[in-house]
Amino acid sequence: MSALGKMSSSRDDPVARANDYLALVSATEYAGWVREDLSVLRAAYRAFHHSPDGDNVRALSAAFQALQDLGGTFDYPLISEIGYMAVRFLGQGVPKSPKQLEFVHILQEAMELVIGQRISGDGGEAGAVLMGNIRSAWDKLRSETAAV
Amino acid sequence: MHESRNAQAFERLNCLIVDGNRHMRTILKGVLRAFGIRHIQETTDGAGAIRELKSLPIDIVITEYALDTLDGIDLSKLIRTASDSSNPLVPIIMLTGHTERHIVAQARDAGVNEFLAKPISAEALYVRIISAVFNPRPFVKAKGFMGPDRRRHQLKHYKGGEQRVAPPELIMPRIWQEGEGAIPGLSKTSDTNSNSEQAR
């Protein structure tokens, strides 16, 4: 039985017990899960890069989604934020233009960076710069699309 | 008093998790067990959820929006309105990272009781379960809608007339009803009048 299976808590408060459980997952399991999800993301990105069609966009979006779903729970809100933006962007349709493809690449690289550098919380100044750059790239893309 | 009541009810709850993400299902199971919920089923998609609902007396469904083959909205509609639905009143919590306004509105209109954004916090999930199980809104049956009353608040400045031709039917989830599956001491008197909302 894993440490998680054996975990028990004498606390009366069910929310405190649940938070104890999440803290244990964070300490024991989450890093492995992220590595697993990141491997899936890399494979999905390679397939998308080779052939950016609907199926590969959906697979890539699902890979970003998996990371988004968990990051914030374990004090990695930037993982969730980047995942959120990626899923929204990919949900708009199949990226076709070089700038759209480049933006997907930026999101992929940003996810790699946050996970590789284990940037937790808001990431401080580095996190603010990173997210600022992603947001401005997306805003620019939107304004160029609107102008066409 | 409430803690004791909640703990007693949670021990009896049959919960169904519907999520394609294995890690998310693991986390949800751990959190629900920490809340005191012992009976937890899990499935990865909407078709599996329908099968589970037909075979087990599920008291609450926690579903992702983005599911293979049948998404969480379609699943909720089927649970609420399919002629062969085995459990149309089951409380449904939609737990998803897809928080766009139109999806929240679709979930509400599909009869979802509570909507919760991922990533999850234990406290937020606990509050939603308490709300869905202990403070369920009356169900409304109307043409094109079956689900919890979508009117959560009285509009103070609303000056128009009442659009409902009859008050919503009050139906409580299985766990509140008398008989098998009910929690002793929790049963509420159901208003079983057959008035249904005819129009909005």
C-alpha cells in the first residue's frame, strides 16, 4: 500500500483532513505526475508540430488541460495559468499562421520552463515577466487577427 | 451538530467521479475519502457514467465538462431528461477547468447543481457538496428544462410580472427521501404536488 493509501488523520475537520491529504500528494506524488503529464505534452506537441491538424490540436489541448487541472492545487498556479491560456487558444480553432504556430511554441516552452525550474507560487519577478510576455504575445496576435 | 450530521451523511453517500484524467480521479478520491465519503465509484467518460448510474444507487455525481464521446453537459442532460434515466434527480457538480461563461450557462441549463473551477481546493469542493446534498434547490420541471431551480436570488429591482404559471415542484434527492438510502433523521417532507413550471 502506498503512503497515500496508509494516510490517516485524526483531525476532526474534514477540510483539514483533505488538505493534509493534498499536502502529502504534493510531497510524494505530484512531481512524478507532472513529469508524466509533461512527457505526454511533449509528444503531443511534436505530433502537432509535424502535422497541425484537428486531431493533434485536440490531443495537445488535452495535454495542456491535464497540467492545468492540477497545477494550482499544488502551488503551481503558473502551470494552471499557462494551461488555461493554451486550452483557450487551441479551442479557437486549428492554428495555421506562422504567428499562431509560434504562439503555441511559446506556450509549450513556458510550460517547460515553469516545470523545469519548479517555479511555484506566482514566480515572483521572473513569473511576472514570463506571464507578461505570454499575455502581450496573445494580445498582439488578437489585435493582428482583428485588423485582418 | 452540523458536523455530526454531515459526517453521518457523508459515510452513506455513494459518489460517482467522471473524469478522463487519472491523476485528477486519484486526487478526488483522496479528498472525498478525507471528507468521510466511503463509497466512491469512478469512470472516465459519459457512457461509463450512464452505466454506473443504471447499476448503482448514486447520490452525487462529480463530472468534468471535457469528456470523450459525451461531454459533461450532454451527460447532465441525459441524466435529467432521458426517458430511461435511472436517477434524474441526482445532484450533479461540474468540476472543470473550462470556465468560460457560455459553458457555465450551458451547465446551468443542463440541470447541473453546482459548478466548480479546477484546480480544486478542498474547501470549495466541500462547500459545493454540502450545498448540493444538504441545501438542494427545488427541482423545476418545465418544457425544455429539468433541474435545480436556476433562480438562486430574488431580483430586488425586477418590476415585471411572475413568468411562472405555477411554483416549481419540490423534489428532494434520494438521500433525503424516506426509505432505503435515506439518512435517518435527515428526511425532509417532500412537497409532492404535481405543479410544474409551464413557462419561464
